Amino acid sequence: MRKNGDVLAFGEHIKEHLVNATADLPAGIESHLVANQPEVVEEAVGEFIKTLIEAVIIVLAVSFLSLGWRPGIVVAIAIPLVLAITFVAMKLAGVSLQRISLGALIIGLGLLVDDAMIAVEMMIKKLEEGCDKSPRQHLPIPLPPFQC
């Protein structure tokens, strides 16, 4: 198969050619596929999507229950935003959806959510300590980070 070829389309072409070739075989001789790679690919992508949906549901449930409504929204917005940016970057870099890249994407999603939850928890802690929540970026000189 060609580099960056479509395995699913390739599998459909093989099935069509197999039907045509089977019609020309003598009586009593049958043909069948020994391995069906498109089926394996469909199963892997389906398993990835299932795992991704389960992970997102669990993460959102945990973040909403442990952090509250507003911080949970931050985590909920981060997930699809980063996934969309990642898929665009993968497309631009020429990275195809293979088992390795899908696995790395799931691991990266876990790291993203972990970092987002830590950042939100730190913001909540600083606000509870009495730090003001006024925007700092409009000030004429940059200020050092929180020091409450």
C-alpha cells in the first residue's frame, strides 16, 4: 500500500476485486480473505473513540464533583479545544492516526486534564487565601506572580 494510503478504501477495493476474481474461478474452488486489515483499523479507531468518550465523561464527573461548577467548566472547555488543535497539528505535520498516535493522544489528554485541574486548584487556593482576582495584564508594568 502507498504511504499515507487509506486502509479502509483499500479494503473495499480488495473486496470488489475478490468478488470479480471469485466469479472467474472453476466450480468447487472458493476464495476468502486471510486477514482483514480494514476491520482491524475500524476496530482500533472504534476502541479509541470509546475510550476517549469514557475518559472525558469520567474526567468531567470528577472535575465537577471535586472542583465545583465553574472550575469544572474550565476543564470541560480545555478538552475539546486541545483535541481540535492536536488533530490540526497532526494533519499539518503529516501524522496519521495509527495505534501509537492514538495511544499517545489518550495519554496526552490525561496529562492535559491533570494539568488543568492542578491549575484550577491553585487558582482556587490563592483566591481562598485572599489574593485579589483583578486582571493584571492591563497594568503598565508586569508584576511578579501571586505572592499572598
